[in-house]
Amino acid sequence: MQRVLVTLVVALAIGVASSSSAALPGKVIARATGKGPFALAVAHGQIDRPTGLWARLVGRVGEASVLVECLVGTEPTTVTYTKRRAGLYRFPVKPAPSDVCHVTVTLNGRGKIRAEVRAR
């Protein structure tokens, strides 16, 4: 009986450790929060020589606009994406490789919301 209990505890500990070790990609470059019936959050970040770009939307999302502007030298390439659900979204670095990218996330929703710009 004790052996079964020990095995169960070890299996549970491994399961908890593996689920909590699923880290989010990249590092947080910018973060913004808002709250209320008409919440608004705007996060902007600049990343030098990025290899990956993400936006994380948390809360009751109404609509989010993600503007990604990447430059090679002085030539900008701008793309705007629209999302209507909370989640973690990856965006391409265009053109790759870029010298610098600017990412702006504008998020509106209800209650408590959070917008994050993440990059690697």
C-alpha cells in the first residue's frame, strides 16, 4: 500500500512539474493592462535583430490589432493583424533577417485585460 501511495505521489509531482515547466516563448518586451467595462491596453516594444515575435492577449478580449513593422536598413515593411480571442499568437519577421522590429498591440475588451509583446 505504501509503495502504491509513493508511486502515486511521484507521478503526480512529475505531472505538475512538467505542466508548470511549459514556459512561454521569448521574453517580455512590453506589457500593458486595462480594466473596466470598456478596457483598453496598448503595448509597444522595439526588438533588435529578432528571430521570433509573439503577442499574448489575456482576459475578455473584444478585438486586438497587432502592428508589426520591421526594417532592413531604412526600408520598412509594415503588416497589421487582427485577433478577436485571447491567446498567444506568433507573427513572422518580414523580411527576415530584419535589423529592428517595432510591435504595437492595441487591445480592447471588458473586465481585466493584458497585452504583452514577446520576442526572441
